[in-house]
Amino acid sequence: MMLKLKNLKLRQKVTILLLIILVAGLGLSGLTLSAVLTQNAKEEISSTALVLMETMKSVREYTTKQVNPELQDKLETTFLPQSIPAYSAREVFEILRKKRDYKDFFYKEATLNPTNLRDKADDFEKKIVERFRNESSLTELKDFRSLPGGDIFYIARPLAITDPKCLDCHSTPEKAPQSMIDRYGATNGFGWQLNEIVGAQIISVPASKVIQKANQSSLLVIGIVSIVFFTVILLINIFLNRQVVIPLKRITQVAEEVSMGHTEVDFDQLSNDEIGHLAKAFKRMKFSLDKAMERLKSTGRTRGHTKGNRNEENPGG
């Protein structure tokens, strides 16, 4: 490897070095970048989910405070699912999911003891609700969950009974509307207490959505960094060629000509950097060499003249 590097030109060596730095830099920063962008994607999706969650909370409040009072008399004889806050929120969300931006989101009010078994919490959701019940300071949970159909990313908030009117249907079967008992029975959805956490609002999205969002950002960042770095490599090569390679080639060419006796050529000092100082040093060396050659020629001529005079004085000797 070292032998191959020795056979390469300076510009090639610098290019290889920069490419190694690029590959190593992208490799080392890849994991960190992936983690950061995944976190950013989670935060972005969480922000959307929280907006949706607050919207569903508003739907629940609207149903309780404005819809139910208007239907109070009718509810005594006829049960209307639309009067149930959880039902209204779920149905509104399903309509919202028809929009392209929200089609991957899912909403559930996972409840420990629901009236409608559609809202019953599974084992995983039960643990979330129990955490909210046991940790009063805990107001939000978000993480990944594995399901047979694929992993999902979820965000959950506690669902507490804060309106006393909710107890009209969920305290005891005797107080609940008969129409509700006829539809759902007198077994589920009773025994709730005011300010009790009975479930959790959970909004989820496929984990692939988070990963896809992070990967798109990663590719964009890596692409921009690579383009910038390759541009830098190109500019460095151009600069290296003009400021180092070409002047060195000129110095080498002049040195070769001087070594073959062509002393009329000269080293041009085109800059004041190290290359210019090198040319200046070669110029002084050439000047010294010229002087030395002149002295040698002068000494040779002097010796030849002296020897000729001696031969004239002693023609027979």
C-alpha cells in the first residue's frame, strides 16, 4: 500500500486523503445523525398528534356541554351514540383520517372499564393507564410498540373524569339512561369516580412513518454534505494544481535543463510562499553553480596559458 502511494502524484494523494476523510466523517456521523433526525421526526409527529389529541378533547367537551343538554329528553327513551363524548371523538377522528395528511394516524380512548367494548384497553394499554393512575406527575408517554402488523409509534395522555355530568351515565346502572342499558347492558362502564383516571387517549402512527421521515432528512443532509465536500475537493485540486503542481513541474523542468548544461534558463519566483522560496533557493544554487563553473573555466585557461609559456621557454626540454 505504501509503495502504491509513493507512485502516485501529489494531487492524487491529496484527493485520496480527502475522500478517506469524507467516507470516515460520513460513517462516524451517520449514527449520530440518524439518532438526531429520528428524534426530530418523533417530535414532529408528536406535535401533530398532540394537536389532534387536543382537537378530540374539544370534541368531547362540545358533545358533553352542548349536544347532550339538547338531547336530554330524547335520551330518556332513545339511546344516541352520538351523545357519548368518546363516540363523537372517535367518529370525528375517522372522518379526519380520510385526509391525506392524517391517514396514517390512529386514535383510541383506551379505557379499563368502557361502556362500548370497542374502547376496551388491551394488555399493553392497560399498563399505560395503570402508570398514569400510579404516577400522578406523569402527564404524557410516547414510545414505540411492537404489533403483529408492524411496529408503531404512540403518544398517550391520561383520560380523567373531570365533568360531574359524565357520572350520570357511568356511576351506577340505576342512574344511567335506560336506553343505554338496553343497548350496552348493565355490566360495563360503571363505577367511575370524579377525577379518576379511567383510560388514556392514545394516538399512534406506523413506526415506518417515523423512520421514513428520518431517512428522508438523512438523505437530504448527507446529499448536501457530499455535494459540498466534493465541491471542496474539486476546488482544492484546482488550487493545488495552479499553486503547487504547476510551479513544481516548472522548477523540476528548469532543474533538469540546468543539469544538462543549459544554463541560460532561469527559475522564476512567481510567489512569496514556500514554492516561491524553493524557486529562489534554486535560483541562488544556479547562480552559485554558474560562478563555480566560471572559476573552473578561468582556472583551466590560466593553467593552459602558463603551460604554453613554459614550453616556449624550454623548446628542447
